[in-house]
Amino acid sequence: MSKVNLADAKARLSELVEQAAAGEPVQILRRGKPVANIVAADRPRKAVSLEALKAVTDGTPKQAEGARKFIRRMRDDARY
């Protein structure tokens, strides 16, 4: 079990949650004393059906421009 002080836990919460979800619990310490544990939730993951995913993506029209150009255009054209 990893041990992390509260300040570090605040800064790295996403990373610690991923670590716990992968099966390694994390203990959070305040002033060196344990105050909380992050552990994986007991819920099975459902497998995504490849056929269902394909049905959704096949019905989606192709975009005229790539994501990079779209985001840059949206950023540059923003009116403040």
C-alpha cells in the first residue's frame, strides 16, 4: 500500500485514483497519521461490443477538418 501525505494527494489525485483502480490501494496521511484509504470500487466492467461501437461511428459524418485545425480556429476566432 502506497502512503501519500494530504498535500501530495491533492496535487496527484487522478494518478492516485488510477493506481488504486489498478489494484494498489493508497493511504492518505495527515501529519504522518492515516486519515483515508483509496481503494478500487467493487464493480465489474462491461465489455464494449465492437459491433455496437462500429454502428455508432459508421453513422457519424466525417469532419471537414482535423481536430487540431478545428481547435486552433475556435481559439483564434474567439471574440472577447
